[in-house]
Amino acid sequence: MTGIRKEFAGVPVLKDVEWELRPGEVHILAGENGAGKSTLIKILAGVHTDYEGEIRLAGRRVRFRRPHDAARLGIAAIHQDIAVVPSLSVRDNIFLGREIVRRRGWVRFGPERARARKILDRLGLDLDVSRPLGDFPVSVRQLVEIAKALVNEARVIIMDEPTSALNETEAGRLFEIIRGLKSQGCAVVFISHRLEEIYRIGDRITVLRDGRFIGTFAAADLGPERLIEQMVGRELGGLFPPREARSGELLLRAEGISVPDPGGVRPWAVEDLSFDLREGEILGVAGLRGSGNSELFHGLFGACGGRVRGRIRLAGKEYVPRSPGQALRRGLALLTNDRKASGLVPTMSVGRNISLASLEALSPGGWIRERREAESARRHIGALGIKVRSAEQDILTLSGGNQQKVLLARWIETSPKVLLLDEPTIGIDVGAKNEIYRLLNAWTSAGKGILLITSELPELLALSDRILVLHRGRLMGEFDRREATQELIIAAAMGKEKRS
């Protein structure tokens, strides 16, 4: 790709980008949110067609008018937003738009079923391909999206944050598949904000910054610190800022609490759990998928409608979580792990997304005080460093990191005592992560307590003062920051109980 330029509404997004891809390599595309990575791969995949510049595939100049043209020439894209149809079967999703048909157009379900089974076997998935895909968790849908890319035996496979919904085992399986694709001469474009993944499978790294090509480097020659500097254009002074323990008064105490399983697979997603949280403390909650950590947060936030069992005291008073509204009034706030599905309201502006949880305070007498709402939005935009032209800007025009800051602003506006943060840095770049880490330190310095879930173990270990580890809803151990290691956390998450 040479001289690639792209604008949205007159705003340059890509500026004369040069980029090459070789057979049999995993090429990392790195950069902060808003650097132009997703736009570049959407041009390569035929999604964006109005651009300047040239694409050559195997020496031949090409210009795609639609994604189907790119797919026909062996380019498959797995975008960050999973493009599946939950109401259709697994088989129908895999072959959607590329059905195996007879001469008169009738679909040949038998060959589709056999081929789907073969592809899923490569991915280590044992699924009933006739069941609706919506019956399966997000991690399975992500792997089915990858299966779709394998149907046409593509020469170029683009993977944009493919592990965001996968656990360690599933991600490891994906990396084995990628190595197999490499050995067959397939080129893989890989985008990830997780440094350990970049260096685990990357051969070369191309860095974009503010829509410009910064350089292409051999992964072995570009260490993590230098990569971060290339991405952000400045030194961060270490990804994780220093953290001092500031344990204050008891803020939250849970005694023998049990949270019902929303899926009904077992009676309790969390069972007989006890813990304390103090002012100024970050308490990490670790566990593999299905451990119950996210369900714990929803239970504390009142999303289970009063069905949580056990005893909870919040700021010295009894607390029975019955509804999110009640939780907000008592000083609890929940950042969910999926900002698109259960966080952002895409039809609202940045300012309206910030004020959404505080409408009662901003609307005395039932009428929204727009000046007060606008002042609140401007205050948080400045305090959190949200990169936006104005509070009236469409929320979907912001980068992922800035969208995440908007959600954090929403909950800080409610003046919480306890923040329940479920994957607060998911899908955002290292620069934005560093800014969020500093915000967490500032909030705990002000006396707030934070319960934290993150699937990135280095992040969990660096940010947490103490760590609880759950396995299938039960507490396997509690570790303070001096004794916690990745090995101990993983062992406990897999069911090995900590010995006192």
C-alpha cells in the first residue's frame, strides 16, 4: 500500500501511509487509538473505497469496490466489532455470503456441515453447527468469526483485536492456528493493544501515529519501551505509574454473599464470598471466564434485583443491593466490560453520555438544566483529558480510549464511594492506559475504593493492593501485592487453593 490518504468529513485520518506485507509473516499494526490502524485495514479489506493511493496484491494493482472483491482475491478481515448473526446457525454464519450452492442456487447443507465441522476442529471447537450462534458465549462467536475467514483459504487474514473476548487457553489455541497459517505462506495482519501478544507472535511491527507512517521494525529489534515511545511520540516514564498503598477506613464489607447465576447453569455464580474494601484501596478480582467475577460486580450493583444473599455493609450502614438506581444513590458505580453493548448510547453526544447516570441531580423538578449539564461535561472533559472538539460531538467519532474516558466520567459524576471497574482498559492503546492508571491513583488518593477486574495479569499485579482469586464462584485465595505473582494467580484461578 503506497501513498494512502483518507479523510472523514474533511478531517485527515491517513496521511501518505506506506506499508508492505510479506507471505508467511505475522505483521503487527501498532499505534494509539485514533492512529488510523482500523481505517487502513478497512481500505485493504474493501470497506472504505474513497481513498487516495495505490494497493498492489502480488504485484498487481487492485482497487476494491466492496468487501466481496477483496475476499474474492484472498483477503479476509476479522474486525473488532464481531459481524455475526446470532439468530442464524453456526453453519449459516460461517458460510454467510459464501454459501455452497447447486447449479440452480439451492444451498448444499451437507457439504457445508462437513466443511464447517472440519474448520471448527482446527479451532478446537466442538459445536453443534445447527444451533443458533446466539446460544453460545461471546468467546465462541469470536472464534466462529475466525472460522469464517478460514473458509476461503485466504492469502491475507486481518485480525483486529481477535483475543479481546478470549481467555488464555482460547488465545493460545488461536496463536497455534496463526503459526499454522504462517507455515502455509499466509500473511497475517494482527492488531492488539496487549504487548505480550505482540511479542509472542509478531515478526515485524509497523507503527502509525496520528495517521502517519512512523516505521516498520523487526519485532526482535524493537523492545516494548521503544515501541511505546514510537506509538505515543514521547516517553511515558514507565507504563505503570508508581503506586503507594493508602489504606484508610473500612468502606465496604461483604460477609458470605452469594450471587445467582444469570444463565441458570448453576444456582450461584458466586457462593459464600467474604471480603473487605478500604478507602484508597484497589482490590483486584481475578479468575478465568466463568469464575463469577463480573457477576459479583453486577450483584453488588443491584442488577440481580434483590436476589443476592449474605450481608453487606457500605460506609458503615447495611446495604441490600436491589437496583442500580439504589446502588448509585448509596455511592456505588459500575463500569461494565463491554462499552458498546452495555455502556455507550451511540445515538447520544459525548455530553449526554457523561450526564446519563446523573440526570436526577442535573434535573431538579424533573427538568434537565442544560447549562449545568454542559458545565459538568466540560469539567470532566478537561479533568480526564478527553480528546474531543466539543461536548456535542457524536460519541462514535471518538477513539476507543476516549470513549472509555467518557464512561469513566459518567460514573465519577455520580460522586461514588466505590467504583466497580470491569476491564477498564479493554481495547485501548498504551497511552490511554497510562492516563487511566493515573486517574485510578488520583481517585484512590481522594479516598475512593476500587474493585478491579482485568484479564491482563501485569496490569492486575501492578495496580492492585490486594487480589482476590475466584474459581467457579468460590474464593481460592487472597494475595497482597508483595506476595502476588502471575504463577500464583493462575494456579488459584485454575482451582488450586492458597495455603495459609
